[in-house]
Amino acid sequence: MTTIERTNRWRHAFVVVLVTSSVGVYTERPSILLASIIGVAYAAYPLLTPKPTVDLALSRTVSDESPEHGDPVRVTVTVRNTGTRTVADLRLIDGVPPLLPVTDGSARQTATLRPGGSATVRYTVTAKHGFHRFEPATAIVHDISGGKRIQTSITAADASVNTLDCSVDVRTVRRRTHRSGGVATAATSGRGIEFYQTRAYQRGDPANRIDWRRFARTGELTTVEHRAPRQSSVVLCLDARAKSVRSARPNEPDAVAYSVAAATELLSVLLEEGYRVGIAVIGPEFAWLPPATGREHHEQAVQLLETHRVRGSTQADTRRETADRSEQLHALFRQGDAEVMLFTPLLDDFGVTAVRQCEANGRTVTVISPDSTTRETLGGNLARIERRNRVQSLRESQIPVCDWTPGDPIVWTERSAR
Amino acid sequence: MTNESRITRHPSHASGGIALLGAFCATGLSTSGQLQLTVVVLEAIGAFVLLGSSVARQQGKRASGLALLLAGSLLVSTALGLGAVFPVGPIERGALLGGLLGPVLVLLAVYPLRAPWSRLLAGLGTALLVCGVVVRGWLGPIGRIQLFGAVMLTILAWDAAERAITLGNHVGRGARTFVVSITHTVGSVAIGTVAIIVTIGTYRVAPETIPLGGAALLLGSIPVLLLSLYLSYLR
């Protein structure tokens, strides 16, 4: 979006004109009166300068497009004036992904660009788990007088790097159930290969399903039915409540962002293994995507998860969530009998309560808990101890809990496996 | 959490320095006599020492920052004290004090203790400078070219201070802003210089023969010209 506005800053010169002309006339001093001409010239300055133009092209490169968690990534942004007029005052703000802290340099720079001229901005971000998308850069251009301002967004050229993929290592995940993959059998007949039952022949039954041996033996026509194969369903349940939007340090992503990174990675792995995967988000609003498979479903699921990655929370959200929490869990239980993988930082009792309710409703449940506590403060230490107690409590109840420190792979230890 | 938390949204160094320089030059031009100029130079040194204390504090050198702060405050206070006691009449004393306080307020505007006060302090500092320059022009101790130059530099100081504030808001104090600041300043100085040449030319036409009322009428016609320019600009 482009906005053009007048700053009207030179209107203040009229105050100088007013003072000098008044004093000049009153004191009958021609020199003071004529000094008003200087003020008038400055007041007319923005009217004499042409409107600034924004013909800019932007390209972006990074030192590593798939960095490891914690790696420094050098970003180089080059902006070129493709117009025919000089850009006197360009203020460029690169669209750094919101969860990546700039640790060296600045993503904001100013430049004066002649036609064909270019300027380069270099800065370093520290990679954090997740799929990070660079947003369009913002260019603020003033004319030489500063009287007119154009603000616009510039999208990087096609060949530029617009994403950073810092994936979570989930190769060693050993799941508690369905270790043979995402295919199970259903208690209904269908197109499978496992024997289910025999029944009397009905007109229209395929000939290859008729039990010919029995017919030869008894003269009765019977049809053999096989058990229908069914894909196992898993629901990735994200705890995106305001209380879970907590980070260990000010420049660190919060627990929900880490949960989204882990859930996105597991989503791909589970879909590849043949599972039907659904998404449930418990937060300010309940979001639900029923279990399914396929590329389109994968994209929908990723999009749903991404919308909760950088979502801010307010006090009003917190109050509303307390009332809605149980209702949202019941809404989840009404959506079939899929296994639940709960992503929660366990910073309050919600995670434990949710697991208990899942078990009570006959759901198999696994907990993946990103650690967003810190040892650096007294409050952080207290939160860490409380969280550790919750992890212990769940493990004592034979619930598999993956206590995940961001930066490490997600893995079930022997102690956490049932 | 965003990387925005790292941006220091204080006025930029380059334009801030230009604003200070403009303010002190304006005060220096409107002084009469060696002693008054010495007082202004003393205050300018104090102000730039205070500037150094700000830079030292940013670099984490707390002890040297504090020492520079004390030294700068002492110099500025001494200069203000001299400005308060040295001039003969109360009007001249007021004019010199206004001229000395103006740059101090500009300094506080571009290196603010509280960022929201920046614009207010820049405005107040400019107002004091304008008052000081006009009063000195009325009292007659300075030449007309000095007067025109001081008016131009006062406006230039205000312009640079405003630019320092907007640059700080947009790109933060840490960004490189030198080239942009210089480009703007060159433009503003060019306009001011042309205006001064026109003013001197107008003065040399023979101002004694032009009735003051007529000149006032001429000035009154200027808003009409500006209005027509503005209307064409809107189109």
C-alpha cells in the first residue's frame, strides 16, 4: 500500500514571518521587516520542489536459508533506484520476520540514491525454530524539503530470499501408538485383505468374493467379507492461550511459536507416514481442522498453525479464555476419537487438566512441551519448578511427555515413554 | 516479541549535531563584541561536551560519561551566568540570555531525557532564538547581513532538529543518517542563501525611498502568491 502525504512542517516558518514583520513594522526597522522574506522563502520551499518518486527495486540474500536453531544468519538487502530522478531521502525498513531478533547491525537504513544508484543494508538475525517469512520492506521517501512524504511497501524480487526454514528435528520421535504406521483396521467390512465375516450371498455380490469351496461342499452360496482398512487419525492440539504466550527472554520466541514450529514439522512427518492429521487450537477462539490427508489439507493445516504463531494476547483474551477453556476441550472431544498430541508449555494447570480429560474421554494422548522457563529470575525459577512438577505428575500417570528444550531434537526418552 | 525492541527511537546524531551547530552559529552571529562571542563559544563547548557525555553513556562508559556531564553542565552554567550578569541593560541581557538558552533547549530536544518532549523543546529553543535575534536586530548592535544570517540559521536549526526527531522515529539512532542529513541541509542552506541574496538585493534597492506601509502591503501580497502556488500544488 502506498500513502502520499504532506508533512506541513514548513508552515512553522510563518511564525517567524509573523514575528519579524510585526516587529519590523512596529519598530520601523526595514532590516527586521525584510528578514521576513527568509521565512517566506522557507514556507514556499515545499511548494517549489517536485513530488518524490518511488521507483525502487529490492533484492535480498541470506547466508543460510536453512539454518540450525541459534545460528547467526547474515541478511543483505540491496535497494536500487530504477527511476529517472534522485531520491533525496530514503528511509528503508526491511521486513524482518517478527520472531527473529536482529543481533548485529540494523534492518533500518537511510540513503540518498541517484538514478541507477543503490544502497545496501546488512544485518544479522539469530535463527529460531520455525518457518519464517520476510515481509515486504517499507520505504519512506521524503522530497529534499521534507514537505512531502511517500510511504510504500517493496516486495523483494523473485530471485530473492523471502523465507528462512529453521526446522525442528523430529527424526527420532517414537510414537506410543501405531508404531507400524498410519494404517489401522476398522470394525466394518470393506475393501481390505483381512477376513471379517461370511454372510448369505446377495444378488450383485462380486464373483471373486463367493466362497466356492463352501458352495462345492454344501451347495450354499456365501459371500466372504473383508475388514475395511482405515487410516489412523491424529489431532495436533495447540495450546495457544494467552497464558502460554511466554518466552524465556525478551528477544526469544514464545512457547506458542515453538509449539507451532514443532507441530508444523510433525504434521509433515505424520502425513508422510499415512496418518490422517487434524488441527485443534485452544486459545482466544477454538479453531478446528478435521483429520484428513493430501497436499491441500497440509497447506490448510500449516496456514491455520501459522495464524497462531505471532498472535498477540490481551487481558480480555485471558478473561474470556478461562470461561471458554472447558467448552473448547469438549468441542475437541466431540470431533471423533482421534489420538491427541497436545502441544503445551505446561506453565499452568491447563495442560494437566486437558490430558486428564482426554484420558477420561478415551483418547490416547501425548504431550509435547516446549520449555520456555528461565533460571535467570526468581519468578522464572519458580515457574520452572512448577513446570517440572507437572511433567513429573503426568509421567507418573503413564502419560508420555516430551520435555523439549528448543534447539534440541524432539525425542521421547526412555523415562518418558510408557 | 519483535526485533523492534532494539531500536532506540531517539533523534539521530547527524541532524542533531547540525541543529546544534545552526543554533550556536545563529546566536554567535547575533552577538556584538568579543566578550559576548566568547560567552557563546564557552557555551558551545559546554554543549558539545554534554553531547560527548551522551555518546560515552551509550558506549557504556559510565565514569567518563558522568565526568563529561559534570564538565559540560559547569561550562553551560558558567556561560549562562555570564550572559545573565554581563550585558548592561535588561533588554540586551534578556536578548543574550534568550540566545544562550535557545541552543540549550535545542540540545535537550535532540538529546532528550524524555523523547516525547523533543518537539516541544525544539520549538521553545527556536522561539527563544528568534526572539533573541529580533531583539538584537532592534537594538541595533548587529549588521543586517548578520541579522539575515542569524534568522536563516535559526530556521535551519529548527529544521535539522525536526529532521533528527523524525529520522530517529523511523530508523532509530543507530542507523547511518549522515548523507541524508547533509543532503537536506544543503537544500535548506541553498534556499536560505537565495532568500538572503534576495533580501539584501531588496534592501539595496533603497529602502528609505519605499514607504513602510507599501512594503507591508508587498509582504501581505506574498500569502496570495503562496495560496496560488498551493492551489496549483493540489491540482
